[in-house]
Amino acid sequence: MANYWFKSETVTLELGGRSLTIETGRLAKQAAGACLVTYGETVVLVTVVHGKPRVGIDFFPLTVDFVEKTSAAGKIPGGFFKREARLSDREVLVCRFIDRAIRPLFPEGYNDDTMVMATVLSADGENAPDVAAFIGASAALTVSEIPFLGPIAAVRVGRIGGEFITNPTTEQVEESDMDFVVGGSRKALVMVEGGAGMVSEEDALAALQFAHRELIRVIDIQEDLQRRVGKAKIELPKTRDRSALEQEIRDKVGSRLEAATRIPDKAERSDALSEIGGEVRDAYLSAFRREKIAFDSLEAIDARRGEESQLSADVKEILHDLRAEVVRNRILESGERIDGRGTSDIRPIACELRVVPRPHGVALFTRGETQALVTTTLGGRFDAQTIDSLTARYTKSFYLHYNFPGYSTGEPRPNRGPGRREVGHGNLAERAIKPVLPNAEEFPYTIRIVSETLESNGSSSMAAICGGTLSLMDAGVPIKAPVAGIAMGLITDGDRVAILSDILGDEDHLGDMDFKVAGTAEGITALQMDIKIESVDWDVMKRALAQAREGRMHILDCMKQETASELPAFVSREELSRYAPRVSMISVKPDRIRDIIGPGGKVIRAIQETTGTKVDIDDTGMVTIFSPDADALDQARSMIEELTQEAELDRVYLGKVKRITDFGAFVEIFPGTDGLIHISHLAEGRVEKVTDVLSEGDEVLAKCIDIDPTGRIRLSRKEALADAAASE
């Protein structure tokens, strides 16, 4: 090892049968914190930095980036520029689950610009770098001077043969019936993200408990590292006493806030709260500006502006806290929510199929003030999405895109492509639906679902799941079971607990937990959880899962009732949409693929141009033909069958004599395939010369009587004529 003039520290743990190492002090030393996490031969460098405090802002400016360098897998980036560009969806998803886990763990009053950067330096293809990045983010924050209520850790949980596995390899994940990434502190979980193959609530809870026990071991080594090299944390400014200002505002508008938070309609409620907030801020800022102050320097002017900005932020924060207090207390005391529902009540649900005519499958799903228009489009294998990941290149024959336009919340926001939230919500919905789709042999289509959020007031991703299921059924995709999703919430003051079903946007914002569960009547297919408080009791988790199941079953029942006129048995339509492509599959011998393709692709192009179909051939000899027109499909199939047909024993063919020899005649029974009629099989009795019976160019009935191991075909005119006479 190089003789560095600085010292590095390393901690190691055996986790899931492999060595996990966290090192700090050797790389990126100018960052506030930097840790190199090695797991197997996967290596991730995570750095954290922060800027100067920002006065007067009412949010925490945290950014998390996760970057997979292609050199980590010994690859060169594709494209013209040959360098890493925008983050892939996979990278965005990792950014999101790290951000969601660490964001609640920064103390109140810390509003510095903070950047977490995870860079994959080595990827072995077996150990996914996402968990290593999560651990590195926590470790780097823990050893830095940045105030952080950690450390935390994460593990991936799989299950094979009923046994839970810590951080399963890529191959093991394929065999597993669940794939959960679970993040937590020593006391409780902070984040869950993953999918499963319709597992029970009890099994899901057992997996989370198993994960928590495992991740505590990773927290132990981070604390050891902190004891060795951890920097002194930044001292936050003392909290200013705002009690007098808070009491003034409470006295002035407390009753109006109470009334405004009871307005069921989202837009009306928002307008009422905005009016109250505007009046209060204007009153205090006007009074502040009327004060007679003599400014003797630019510094004094700047200081005055800072005080005004701080006052505005204080008023806004106090109003927010009072509003949260009103809503939370009402729920905990009486169980009454913002829109008047009880804690387990689901908003009214409406479902409609075929609301527009041309999509292959379409459904409009409305739940309260959340609405999604979801379409399903069917395509061929050539429509599959090619994913060039860090360690492999593969195709996806099912993908779901989620869109969240500004008008869904009444905002004049332009469309600039999907943001991180849209990528995350789309992935959650895709993961929820994927386990119920038919396999490629049963249904050889590429499936694309697009969910357009038309209105949003809570859990639009769950609306995408419900609408996605209905659009698949409307399209005629033979799914294994319908899937529904529900967003759960939690309100607690430490002693009292209220678990909320089908949360509103405000309840998500003001609550202590956001818990999304999707699945069929049989079990869970996707799970996402974010906890915003220090801990949630396991009993509460169990109750939340049970209440989520009740809600999911209610939603499935509503979906069934709402579509009963078109889907009486609540199963997919028997026929595809008339606009959907039809498919036909033919299996040919791999050595006959060249006959279909032809020299330079000439033959396959001619088939497609003549019939207007699309033809796809894989290496195994499976030929898939797609066409919106049934006649064209049949025509293309006939052309391919003619090119690839094989001689069959005992079958009679009408062939053409191609060549005559002294011992027999060679007859073409179909294009490209000849057989021999020996002179002894030309007719009954003795034939002196072949030309006494046949001439070149004659059409002749011939029966296939033998195919030898080399593929040579023996034909008989004599037996063909005898069979014809017997049939008469």
C-alpha cells in the first residue's frame, strides 16, 4: 500500500456472506465527509458537502445524486459524446430512496445547502451498488460536521424457499419472491421500497423485522467509525423564542384556521388558508416596514432586509405549525379528518372503461379528488425497451410511465419531461402490476401503460395502479388477478395513534408516515414506506398493514362493481381491442431461420412489405408475426410456413419433376425441398425406363415413405396412386 502522509480508518463487517467495508480519510478529503464502501467487488464513493446557512428560507435545500460510472463495469458510454449524461431512471430511483430516508434526520433549524453524491467506482454485477450507496451516505454524514440524527443503514431482503436472505445477489433476486430495500435506525425503520410476488402481510412484516435486525449491525460499525474519526458537529443557532408571536397569531386566526381546515374541497380549502396566511403576513410585514429606523450604512440596510425575510419565514412557519396542530389534534381526539371521513374510510370511487375509442385499453379511475386516465398499448417484441445498465444490456417487454402535469393541481407549470417524483411513482406502479402479467409464451406482446394524472389530492400513484389494472383488463391482457393500491398515513403524539386509510395530500404532508401498499386479494405486490418520526412500534406497523389490506379489498370490490356491466366476472375481456395488433407464432428449426431472412434480409423484407405485417425471429427459431389485419396475418404465416415446411411421413404431395435419372425421378414437393421417386416406386409392375412414366416438368402425386437421418426424402408414386384409388 502507498505510504500516505495522512491516515485512513476502516471498519469491516461480514454481511450476507460477504465482507462490507467502510473506509474514510483516504479519498475526497476536502469534502465535509467522504466514505468508500466496498461490498464484494462493488465499490461506491459517497461524499457530503454543505454551504453557508441561508436565512429566511422555509425548506431544507438537500440534493442527493447517485451516478453509475460506466468504467465501473469496464464499459464505454454509448452515444456521440461518449460520456455519462443525464441520470438514468435507475439512478434517479436510488437518489430518491436515499433522499427520502435521510431528509427527516436533519435537525430543525439546519437549512444549509447540502449535497450528497454517491459515485459507483466498481460494479461486480452480483452486489447491487444501491445499498452500498445508502450506507455510504449515512456514514459520510455521520463522520462529517453536518448535524445528522443518524447513523442509519439499509439492507436488501429476499426470500428463497421460505428463508430470508440478506442482500441477495443479482441471480438470487431473480429466484426470490420478494425484493425489499429496508432502511432504518437503531430504534425503527425509516424507509421501505420494494416488490413481491403476492406475499401475505404477515410475511412482509417478518421480512421487515428480519431486515431491521440485520441493519443494526451496519449501524454498529458506523458508530465505531464515528468514535474514531467523527468531526465535531456544527452548533446550530439557538432557537429564537417565537412563543409571543405564535400566541398572537393563534389568538388572531386560530378559529379561522379551525374552520378552514374543515372545508372538504381541496381548492376551496387552499384558497381559504391562503387568504388567512396572506392577511397575517401582510399585517406583520406592514407594521415592520412602518417602523422608523435610521439607516447609516449599507450593512444596516442589508441587516434590516434579513430581519424582514426572517419575520416573513417565521409567520409562514407558525401558520403551518398551527394548521398541522389543528388537523392532528382533531384526528387524534375525535377521529375526524379534514374531509369529514373516519380514519379507515375510503373516498368515493368511480371507474369507467373505453372513455376514448382508439387506445387498445383505457380506464378512467377517480377516487375523491384524485383522478387518473390510464391507457394500455400492445406492441411487438421490437417495441420492447432496451436498457443499457451498468453491468448488462437487456430488454423490458413491460413498462409503465406516470405523468403529473401542472393542471392536475391547478398550477401553470410547463411540461419539461418527467421529474424524479414521476420516475419514482411510475416505478412503484410498474412494480405493483408486473407480478400479475402473463409470461411471454402466453402473451407475446410488449405492454406499455401510461398514467396521466388529471387531478391530484393524495396517492395518485395508487390511482395509476388501479387504473392500470382496469386498462389491462379492458385491453384483453389475461392478467392473473386485479391489483389495487392504497396510501396509508399515521398521526401520533407518542401516546395516541391514528392510522389513516386513503390519505389526502394535506394528510400526507402533515402526517408522520406515508405507507403505500399495492396488491391483489391474495397478497402484496409492492410496498413503499417513509417514516418522518423517530420510531414506529411494530404493533402499529402490523395494524397499518392489516388496515391497508381492508382498504385494498374495499377498492378492489368498488372496481368490480363499477365495471360490472362490461366485465361481469371482473376478468379481462376475451378479445383484444379491434385496434390492437394480432399475433401469430410459429416455431421453426433454427437452421431454417436463414430461409426466412434470406440474403441480406431480402426475403423477410419482402414478406413484411407484401403483407404489411411485422415479423420478429429469435435465435431459438420462434417466429412472431404482428398485424392489425387478420387476413394479412394469415398471408404472412402461410408465406413463412411455405418457406420452412418440412416433409412429413405418409403425407401425399403434388410435386413437379425437376430431374430424371436412370434410377428414378427427383421431385420438388415444395419450394426448396426435393425427394426421390425410385424407378421401383413409379408404378405397379416393372418399369423399364423412367421416361416411360414421367418427363421433366410433369406434376405428379407422390407419397413420402421415408426420411433418412441425413434428411434425404424417399417418395412413392405407386403408393400415392394406391391410396387415391382406395379412397374412391
